[in-house]
Amino acid sequence: MNSALPFDDIRDLLANLPPADAQAAARVRTLFDKAEKPHGSLGRIEEVAAWLAAWSGRAPPFVRRPLVALFAGNHGVVHNGIVPGEMSSTVRAVELCAAGGAAINQICIAHDLGLKVFDLALDIPTGDITMEAALSERDCAATMAFGMEAVADGTDLLCLGALGAGNATVAAALLAALFGGRSADWVGASEEDATTARRAEAVDAALAFHGNHLKEPLEALRRVGGREFAAIAGAILAARTQKVPVLIGGRVAFAAAAVLHAASPAALDHCLLAGMPALAAYRQAAASIGLSPLLDLGIDHDEGVGAGLAAGIVKAAALCSSGMAAAVREH
């Protein structure tokens, strides 16, 4: 980041996003049309294969080095009593992944996915968003740059997720800033649930404190977001420039992606939404920016689970495309 204002480099990237390879997508659609099957009978599998070709530039496409990237961060807002336990739970979640005992570990084994967990200064929580900015502009931009480094070593499908005590509340605050609506709609609070009621109160306090500053997407990211949100946004941008398709799963990754869409409506064209929580506000927000969940399994788990499961479908779509292409050539 060399510009006078750290976010200038991010804005330059957003203003110069590479387009899809329309010819590669068209070749895949033609392959499916020529295959010995009823037209369109594979439904979204055909769409997914064409999407994969469009954003990887390969037709037929393939997935050989998929990666689940989990970004772990801690949030000062947890001091408002919004989560049971302490921020040390994030460290325990990271250790569980390292030991192979998390749900995402099993999904990675099932679908032959790589897994990396990125520790984003867990011993230094972000600012309490109810009374201060989560990050400075410089720190937010630097964390986005760190997230960009996740797209390396030949990764050809990026699956995004997050770890972090309090990050569901932060996601609610960020999405409320971007889309509006009642805080209770984003956290799912009810009068009978004191913890989620406190989460809604924290969201309201954050929105009131930061006010009109939240109208600019990147400013909203650094004020009411967090390190894992910034890192995921950076990873999505880097994937676009390196022709790596992206799967978004969970509240945190969706909120980070929504920031980029608010800054540039084309920023998520190389992304598929793996799944969504059951909350109506999330589903309405996804529909408003043109994202339709690939899976609807009732999953509300941010640790890459939805994206990892969706990766299995993407890999199958790629194999259908290439296998059917080979059969077409033989005839």
C-alpha cells in the first residue's frame, strides 16, 4: 500500500476489475448442449461449470487445488456481554482446527480440500464498535492486503470462512449499515433471549455512534467490521485478479463480500454464495445483490462449513463438464 490514503489502492482495484472469460463459459455451455442428455437437465450444475470456466479461464474447467481459508479475529465488542465465554474461545477454535477436530476438518477430508487458518492478532482485539472504530484506515487496508496473500500457491478455488467470538454481532452491524433494517432482524434477537437482545443493543449503539460515516462502504468496514472481515474482503479481491473463483459461506464472509458489492456492484461476479442462515434479512440482502445460495441445509456456522460443502458440488460440476466433453470428442 503506497498511496497517501491507504484505501486508495483498494479503490483502484475495485475500479479496474478484470472481466469474465465469456468465451470459456460459452464453450462449456456448448459442451453440455452436445452431450447425450436432455437439454438443461443438470440444472445448476451446468451453470456452476460455466461460472467456473468464466472466472478461471479454462474450458472445460477443473479444480485441483481448492483451499478453505479461515480467518480468525477477536472483537472488543464482546465486552458488552454479547457472547457466552471469553475471547479465548477463538483460540480454542483455532486449536481445534489444528488438531483436526472441527467440522470443517471432516468436510475437507470428504472433498479433498486444503485448509489454512490465519491468526489475525488474536491477542489484540479490535476496538469496541459501540464507542470507537474497530480499526484505523491503515490497519484495515493492511489487513486486506494480508488477506490477499491467502490466494497463493496455485489455489484454483477459494472457500472462505471465519473464526471469532462476537463476529456474528459485528456482521449484523456491518450488514445493517449497508442494507438498513432493524438490528433484531440481523441478529435474530427475541425478548426471551437476553444474549441476543444485548447483541441487538450493541448493533444499535454502533450504528448510532458511527452515524453518517457508515455510508461509505470501506469506511463502514473499518469502523464496524473487524480483521477477519477485512482479510476476507482482500482475499476476494485478490482472487478476482488471479482468476480464482470464490465460494462464500457464513455470516462473516457474506458481510465482507457485501462491502465490496456496495463499493463496486461487479466485485462479486466471480463468487458463488454457498449457503445462508435462515434469517430473512440475510436472504433478502443476498437476493438484492443477485446471489442465490447453492445449498439450503439450514447451516449457520461460519467456520467455512457451507463453503467447503459447496466445493464438493463445484468439483463435481467441473468433472461433469470435462467428462462429458471427452465423450463428445470421442463421438
